[in-house]
Amino acid sequence: MEPRLQQRPTRRDRRYGRGVAFGDESLHQLLDPEYFKSEIQRTFQRGEYQPPVLPDAAAEIFELVRRPDVSAKRVVHVIQRDEVLAGNVLQLARSPLFTPSGSAKLVSLNHAVVRLGLRSMRDVVAEVFLRMRVFRVPGYMALMERLRQHSVATAVLARSAGRRSPFGGDFPYLCGLFHDVGVAGMVHVLAARQPKASPELLSVLLSCVDDMHPEIGGMLMAAWGIQADVRLVVQHHHAVAVAGIDHPMAAIVCLAEHAANEAGLGFDSGGDGSPPRDRTARRERNRACATLGWTTSDLDGLIEEAQQLAESGLSDL
Ligand SMILES: [Fe+2]
Ligand SMILES: [Fe+2]
């Protein structure tokens, strides 16, 4: 599939920022998995889907943080231009996801940038965007909340896995956050046609997720202008070779996602006799371990951490 999403809408457009797509078919048709899959593909191929809008301030932060000479003051200034973003960023920066318990409370954005650093602030901004606009689909909130928790868990575990390997770099948390964003894109397209979820619709959706979400995720990342190396990881988090070469960051996210799933933090654990979705084949997981130079006990350690995370109550974060 070639990425072909719509241009940014104007604020006058009633669809502005809502990530909608249009179609015209009966519920009966949509319940046919083959039809459903081809419709999702067609919607993306023909550019009929308008993804949620990335706020200008967030896009600018992503860009700024890549520059070696950017000042904390500049980053704070950009975030403050968007009041809603700024309020949510400070609130999330104070959460245990970014501020260890026992630390002094962050009193301002300035304080947050100095304490957390620019890259963590970029991750906070990304998470606020996903919470506000992407993991929010009325009629599908139960699935979207599970997807949000799974994404946050994968991000936290990817950050930890990055610290335990020589390939951590700057992006593990960001890649973990966005890794399954393609699933959210599929839900947005479905919700524009069928605003209320039903068990039958969800079952059809989930049966198509494994084949489609990495590629759709890559398209969304391109539409938001998020840098190509993060996009590549999103596209390859279930098959870690890129052009025949194993990708260390894809391996980190692959294993983080696996650990989250093993700890019960997947967004779909299966049901009605259907297999759980969003799982990576054992052969590919072994390949990911080999890419990082990990033994079985390294992976077990990450799964143990995922179990502690599950017990800590991610729904409150
Ligand atoms: Fe996942
Ligand atoms: Fe996935």
C-alpha cells in the first residue's frame, strides 16, 4: 500500500482534528472480514482517511529536539503557545511514568524540562497527543483504553530494554508509544462508518489487525511528519529485519511488546475461540533477542518488570 492520506484540513472543516474517514456500506457487508480488510486498504490507498491532526506545537517540538543546539527556554516557549497541550504536558510529566516517586513535585514547565531533559519532554508531548486525539474514539473507548495502556506499557518496557542493551539511543519510549498506532488508525476508519462498537465488529476488526497494523502505523507516522527512523521501527516491530538487516530498535520494541503481552497488558487476549492478536512469532522473538545479544534470562527479567508494571495499575496513569 502506498501512503496517500489527505492533506491537513482547515479549521472550518467540520472533521478538523477528528481523524475521520467516509464510506457507505451496510453493517452486514462490514462483518465480512475480506470486505472489511479491502475497505480499510481502499480507504488508505485512496486518501479517504484524514488522521487526527498533530498540534503545530507538538510537530515543532519533535523537530526542535532533533537539533543539538536547542535551548530548554525555546522548548518551553513552544509548548506554552498551546494552552491545552501545556496543561496536559505538565500533568503527565508529574506522573510516575516520567517522575520517579519520592522526587520533588515539578512546579512548572521550565522545571520539567530541566529535570526530565528535552527528549523526555518530547516523549511527554507525544503521549499527550496520543491521549487527546488518537486513543480517543467514542463508541470504542474500551478497546482504545486497552490499546493506550498496552502502548504505554510497551513504551516503559522499551525504555528499560534500551537501558539494558547497547542500542538504546534516543527513541525507545517514543517507538513503544507509537508501535501499534496503526490499530488506532483502523479503529478511526471503522468508527467513521459504524460509530458504535459491537462484539461482532470488534471481532472482525481484531481478525484483520495482525496483517495490517504495522503498515498503517507507518502511514500515520508519515502523515504526522514523525522522523523516518521511528516510522521504520513501527513498521517492523513484528518482523525485525529491515532490508535483510536486523534492526536493534525494532528488536527492542518487539521484545517490550512481547513482555507486555506476557504480563496481561496486551490489548487483545483472544476470546470466543479466536487467538490473541498482536503477538510476534517465537522465531522472530529469538531473532530479536539475538540482535540485542540477550539470553533467555534477559527476556525473563523484562517480563518480570512487565508483571510489576501490571500490578502497579497502569489504568491510573
Ligand atoms: Fe503491540
Ligand atoms: Fe503490534
